[in-house]
Amino acid sequence: MKFIFHLRYNSISRLFLERIDTRFPLSNRLKSMAYDFAMNMFLIIPLVPLSFIENSILYSDYTARFLIPTVFVVGALTKDYKDGRSIGKRLRGFQVVDSKSNKVANSTQCIIRNLTFILWPLEALLILGTPEYRIGDFLARTKVVPHVTSDPIEILD
């Protein structure tokens, strides 16, 4: 678990996030979404070159066609599993909650809401109008609410 976290959130990814923060005038909610997408990309970036190096343990068509997309999808679906807060949500101060009870969304709700990750560009546009809800939030009966910012390392606690 710690290894995967550090693949996603390391000094290179932190530098990248700082650049997003200073160069793009996005709302905090959109920045949170961009952070999470970027973190998922940092999870698979090390796998891609290894899948093309002939003597590498990951060299095979299997890796390129199955393993890398699977790691990406699992990362996208489970990003909010810990307290309804992904790395991006922790940094920008948000949390996923049940839309009726306002309690922290459970892991099943978080996975259901993230099933729509393939619609990411469309959802980013929808966030401009309704920052609390994405398409996935309607499916999972969740919403995103402001919460205290925190260090992403708390995910490991």
C-alpha cells in the first residue's frame, strides 16, 4: 500500500501539482479532479517503459494490453476509498459524502461514483455548473462537500 501511494504522490508529482496550482486559474474543485487524474497517471507511468524493455520483468504484450490498463482502472475506481478523500480532495479540502445523510461515503459508493471516470472531460465541464455533483455522484447518491485540507500521507494511517 505504501509503495503504491509513493508511486502516486512523490516529489515529481508534487512539483507537477504545484505547477497546476500556479499556472491554471481553475476552481478548487476542478484542481482536485485534475490532481486525481494526474496521480493516476503517475501510478502507471513507471510501468509503460518497463513493458517495452526486452529483458524487463514486465516485458510482454500481456503487460501492455492488460496490466497497465488494469492498474489505471483500479487506481481510478479506488481513489476515494479512504474516508471519501483522495489525494486531490485532501490537498484542496473536499470529501465525498452520502447525499442524504451527509455521512462519509462508504467504499462501495466511492467505487460506483468513480465508474464514470471515462467521462472525465465531460464531468469536468459539469463541475463548472454544479461543483457538488458529477454524473457519478448521481449514480452513487453522493456529493462532494468542503472539508479541512490535510496532508495526503494521512491515507496511510
